[in-house]
Amino acid sequence: MREGSHLLEMKRLIFILLLWPVLAWGAWKPHGLQTVRDDVDTTLHRTSIGGQIWNYPNGGTWQPISNVWVQSGSGANRKWTCNTDVLKVEQNRAGRTLFTVTWDDTTYTMIYQLNGIVLEDTLTGAVVEGFNVPATFGTPVIVGDTLRWTIYSGVIFEVIKQNGNVIHRFTMEPAFSLWAIEQAKLHPEWAGCAVATDVDVTLTNIANPTGTKHGTTLKQWQTYALEMGGQWLEYTDKPDTLDFPVMQGWAAGQFRERVNVNRMDAIMTGNAAAKIKHNDQVTILAAGIEDAQIAAQAANVDKNYGGGTDMYVSKKTSNIYNGLVRVTGVAAALGAGATISAAACSLKAEYACAATTNISAYRGLKPWVEGDETGTDNDDGDVTWNDWASDASEWGTAGCENASDAGADNSSDGSGYDRWATAESTVGPSFAAATF
């Protein structure tokens, strides 16, 4: 969605939902980047996107944790594992990286097996005869969150584990780069050739992409995505992603990262001592979902439901609820310069709706605070029927009902109207799911 248009800016996307009972997100509800929440026992959290962290630490505040490589096995069977945060990773001595993601009791895996480096015609995918550098692995050097091998004379391979992402980095020392350039010049008929990694890929429960691209989303789960992010090139420790991108080449069972030889030549001509590095990054992206119902019953107007697992929306006289939904973290997940051309919010009806029931979504204007209560009195500045935050932060009209299409986004201080008067979208009646 482009700024300046009448479409919503995603980092402030807020829906006000009316006239529909009980909305739910499923057995495990996303609750921030590293956690999901059980919808029966709302005090129980776990990370099911890689690793298993239960109520860490001891049921307290969730936080990024150490990316420690732990060795197991011996000899040729040794392997190193990071399984304590968002993306579970296992690396063995033979250059194989196993990525594991678990979602709704289904396991998704990607096996990345590095074989070596080749010189490739990027138009046909054919390999220049005689230029096939096999990778040789032994025991890695472990430096912090990095595993490091010298896989060939002048070529260093690293696996770098961070919260939510894993980087494969190839560093080509000047002598190797100059040799590769000279080898390529022996084959002028191979126009556009590139130095490429030779990688076998095995995907489980993930569709195999094909073609040449720069960044690939492998699998999407609600607000999470497993992505083979765009590659980038560094030289003399300076990233230059715009002028020298590293392209992905996907085929069935095969993945290559290509650095154009002409670009390598230009780098080395300007700096004969440059170390050329190319990187890929497997990442779990997440855009957070915040939601809360607010209740109009006299006994409930000061209660917060932000920690609940269902969201009731109803206009029944004796049982009035409105629902609030907000998407956060989109800008950080997409990165600078990204353009959002469309967006949708999908909701599921847990129970049947009346034949005359409609549901409408409105653009919200207040910076309401989700909270984590499940129907208890608000005592720490969370959203209720009466207040969008603390007791001093009252809705213009209780229930987020002070509406005007002239309303401005008041997310900075909460002044002005609560929401727009005209719905962004209305669906119904008698449906089991809705997309706005």
C-alpha cells in the first residue's frame, strides 16, 4: 500500500470488527516473534517455530536467547545444533545444513548440502568443463555463533546462527578470485558466466521453487514465513547489494548462488587485495498480531481481554462486544524500501452466525494497548470498553465508537476520533470465514 493513498499503512493497520460472534486463530496462537500461546491454557506458551522453549524463563518475560552451537556425536558423525530459538538448525561435518520448522504439529525441513563451487553459464545452467572445485570439510572452528571451515585453498565457508535467521557466507581470498577470473577468460564463449555454489536441496512439506530470483519465500504460516532471503555481496568489508547482487538459481533438488565474473573482475581491478564475500540468509519473518475484545456489559466495561484466545463480536442488546485487531512489525519484516501493493486480514468463525449477521472492518485511529488479561479488571493501562489504555485514556465514545471519515491517525498521542465512520469492508451473512 503506497503512502499517500487511501489504503492503510500496514505498520498501523487496525481493524474494528462489529457484529460477529467468536473469532479464533487455531490451536496455537502467534504471540510475538518467538512465542505461540495455547488456546486452552492461556498461561502456557511455547516456540513451535524451531526448538522447544516452554515458559522461558520460568514463565517470565520472553526474550532473545543464546545461539550456542552444541556438539554431539563423534568422528565423522559429529554435528552441531542450534535448537533453542525460532529457527532450528543442525550442521554436520559434510557441509549439510538442516533447517527445521514446526507448525501445527507438522514439520517442514530444508536440507542444504554444499558440494563445492563451479563456473556456470547463467543462461543455460551448464558448468564450464574443468572448473569444478569440490568442498572439503573437517572439524569447524567455532567462534561465538559462527562455524567456520576452509573448504578449498582460498575459500572459507561459514554458517552463522542468529535469532530467527541463519547466514551461509563464502569468502573468496584474492588469490582464488583472481584465479577464477582467469579461468573464466579462457572461455569467452561462455558469456555472462558466474562463480556459483553447487548445492543440493531437499525440501519436506515445502514446494520446490524454480528459476532465477533474488529472495524466495519458501513457506507461509499466517504471519510467519520461512524465506531464503536475497543474497548480497561484500568486498573489503563493505556491502554493495544494489550494484552487485548475488542471484539465486533454483531447480528441482538444486540451488546455486551466482556471482557474476565480470563483477568480480571489476572489484579486483579496483582493489587487488579485496576479499569477496557472498552471503545467503534463511530467515523466519514475522508480523505480529495483536487483538482484544472489549465488552459493554456493566460488569465488564473495565476488564481487559487481550490475553484471551477467542474474540467475541456481537451487537446483541444484552451481550455487546467489539473486537480490535492490529498487525505490527510489517515494516521491520519487509525491510526498507519495500512497497506493499495489497493486504488482507483473514478471520475464522468458530461458531455459527445468524442468517442476518454482517461483520464490518473499520480503520482504527487510537494506539490501544492489547494487554494480556483474560477478563480481569485493567490495572496496568490496557484496552477496555471504556479506555484505549490507562484510565486517563478514554475512548471518545465508549467501545471505540467516536467515528469520522475526517479522522486522522492519532497513534502518537491518542487524540481525536476513535475510528473512521465508513467501513473498509463488510462481509456476511452466514459465512464461516472472512477476508478483509
